Amino acid sequence: MRFFATFLISLALCIAQDSQLYRACTAKAVAQPELNTCATDEAARADADLNRAYRALLSKAAGQPEAVAKIKAAEKAWIAYRDAYLEAAYPAPDKQVEYGSIYPMEAALLRAQLTRRQVAALKELQKRFG
């Protein structure tokens, strides 16, 4: 039963990915380690997008030191939230044993999904600084 639930989560995460680079990578992958690499690369791309959105937001808010301090505090809190969420999603101490060879892919795709949500939130916040 646990395997089936893990499979469904993996399928949902894979479907949720919208990067052409990710889809192209997985289309060529023939084994789980390659799929894990595709997912890790996707998470890295999402992190790069996050860093760009964060820098753009700080730039827009630069004239308001109080806002900049609060944005930095919010981003630090979000990172703690993201890490706690990932840990809650995969709570086993030995993740590889508990979740299998698919774990690195699942975790990376979940990280990418959470990061994309934060990118959208930062872009939305950016609008407030016109």
C-alpha cells in the first residue's frame, strides 16, 4: 500500500512539472538515477528563478529599509518552512531505505513545486512596490 501511495505522489509531482527542460530530460531518461538527476536539475532551475525574483523584489523595495528588512525576514522564514515541509513529507530517518530509489526524485520535485509557489508569491509582492 505504501508503494502505491508513493507512486501516486510521484505521478502527481511529475505531472505538475511544467518545465520543457524537465520534460525533455525525463523523455531521454532510461533509469531511476537519470530521473533523479532530471528532478535535481529542475529544483536547481526553480531555485535560480527564486533567487532572481528575490533580488528583483529587494531592488524594487530598496528605498524602504523597513520593507527590505521584513522581506528578508519573510524569506528566511519561508526557507525554514520549506525545509520543515519537506521533512514532514518524508519523515523517516533513513529516507532512502523507507522511500526507495525514487525518493531523491520525489523530494527534488516537491522542492521545485514549493519553490515555484514562492517565486509566484515574491512576484506578487513585487507589484506592491510598483
